[in-house]
Amino acid sequence: MSKDMTVACENGFINIRVGAIIMKGKKFLMVGNHIRDEYFYSVGSKIKFGETAAEAVVREVFEETGVKMEIDRLGFVCENYFYGDSKLNLGKLVYEISYYFYMKTPADFEPVCNSFTEDDHKEYLVWIDCNEPKTFYPEFFRTELKNPVREVKYFLEDKR
């Protein structure tokens, strides 16, 4: 497959990304790593050039959980400005467009994480409840996943 949909722009980057919403009861699955233990992030990553957002989220879920899952529906589109914290984008302004898909979670879902961050740190999976005081991104999951709706919602997050 082609390269990730990341493009250098001025002194920063533009990313096109997908995220999976994998729910079990009132909890949702997030990813962490021991380099950035202070927060968790959605299962998913950048779309590769030549694939659709739907293809990318199915691929990413499989890579990060070991389970091939089907998409239920698109839930959110988010524009996001933030400063990078990985070796590849440290301190650089990143403009990211993300598509978040609700996945059809199998009843016997037992994820196994064998994935790594873009700078090669081992990742792990954790189930999070909306009411837990943990830090996770995107932040709107905290309110929106308490009572999911069928419509697609748009968010703008700006940490400049």
C-alpha cells in the first residue's frame, strides 16, 4: 500500500485519519503506549494514499486488535489543530481531518494488540468508560458516546 496521507505544509503537517469506535456496553476501546502514558487515543491512524476511509478503518482495526470488523456507520468528522508530540512531528503544528466510524463489535470480541506507534513504541488497548477521569482523544467521545445517535456529527478541535 502507498504512504500515509501526511503532507508537509509550511512548518507543519496535514493528516487525513480514521478512527474506530468499538463499544462493549458503555465502554469504548482506546489505545495507549508507555511513552505517552498520560493519554489514550482512538483505534485508527492515517489513511494510506489510494484507500478510502472505510478501507482504512477496517485495516487499522485489524492491525491494532487482530480482529477483522465490519463498519456500522460513520459517526463523526473532526477538524483538529494540535502540536505534534511524536519524534516525527514534535512541536510542529498539525492540521488533521478525521473520520470516526462505529464498528460492529462481535459478541466474542477479544482484541490482541500487536501494533506500534509511528515512532516504533509498543501500543496497548484499554476499555474506557465515559465517566473515568482518564485523558483521551478525541475529547468529544466523553459526551457523545454516552448516548450515541445515528446522525453524523461534525467537530472542530483547536489546540493552537
